[in-house]
Amino acid sequence: MENLLKIIFRSKHRKYRRYKVRGGLTVVLDPESPNGDEILDIGMGGLTFNYVDRGEPLEEKSKIDIYVDNELNLDKLKVKLVSNIEVGDISLSSKNIRRISVQFLSLTPVQEFDLKAVIKSHGIE
């Protein structure tokens, strides 16, 4: 119940609107990892994605890359971890799926421009 209240409170008090996304948007936390994780929603303030827990702890602050249709579109975006909630597991495996929300930190003007273009092309009203 407490998590539900946090989600409701957060959605009512966001500075920027979040948009559900069409397929093709992925986020990569580790540039050496060949796999990205599916982005669920995105806005100028941050994004939410499903993350397959690989057993490595997530840093409070880090950098991410955003891929559009498997092509690097935005790289080294500074983010802050806002939410990390377990939402399920992968059958026949001990890996958990987590819903991760991050807030963008100090985007450059070029990153802001590119992010707006990604939201416009892949965001669903």
C-alpha cells in the first residue's frame, strides 16, 4: 500500500509530463553490456524502465545511454536513481525484473534537444 501511495504522490507532483513509449527505446546502464532494457515511459525529467537484475548493485547516481531502434541516440546522460521496485521474475531463472525510475541530472542543451526529439518521435500522448 505504501508503494502505491508513493507512486500516486510522485505522478501528481512531477515537474515534467511522462509519456508512454512505442517499442524500440532501450536504456543501457553498462556500456560494455550487449543488452538494453525496455523503456516504459519517458519525459524531460526522467524515465522508467524494466531492468533484468543481473546481480550487480545499481548506483545512486550514474550515466546511461538511450538507444532508438538499436542505434545509440543519447549517451552518457547523468541520472539519479529515484525508484527500484521488484515487479516479477523470469521463469526457469533466478533473475528478477525490477521497475527502475531515474531522474535526469544537468542535461546539456544538445542532450535536451535530442531528448525532446526522442519524446516527439516515440512518445504516446
